[in-house]
Amino acid sequence: LFLGTRADNNRDTAQKGRIRNGERKGSRHPQAILNEEIAKRVLFLWQSGIRPTEIARTLGYKYSTISNILYGRAWQHVQKQAA
């Protein structure tokens, strides 16, 4: 055991290969319910003027899932690619 902050502990864990930073982003995350292509489609539909509720209904996802993509609470890496 080592005395340190949470940041020290996270850095030590990554350096020892116990976690891989960034590999669990997007569709690689075990709890992901969609993939990058669907997230891009959501952004495209929204930019085309379709309301989030309609996007959710059309694609078969919850409104909260769609709004998390649109308002940057999830899938930020897809938003950066689309910009």
C-alpha cells in the first residue's frame, strides 16, 4: 500500500496496466446500448431539424439516451468528430 491521493492511485493503476485509459469509450464500454454510427445518426437528424422526441421514437431509444448525446453528457468523442 502507498499513501497518496486518488489521482496518484489512478495514475499508478494505469501505469501498472490494470486499466487501459480511453479503451472503454463509446461502444467499447460494457454498458453501451448503441454505437458510434447511431450516435452520429442522432446528431445528423437533430441538425436536420428533427426534434429529440421524434428521434428517440424513430430509432427506438429512450429520450434520455438521445438527449445525453445531443447535449454532450455522453458520446462527446462523436460530437468532436462531427464538428
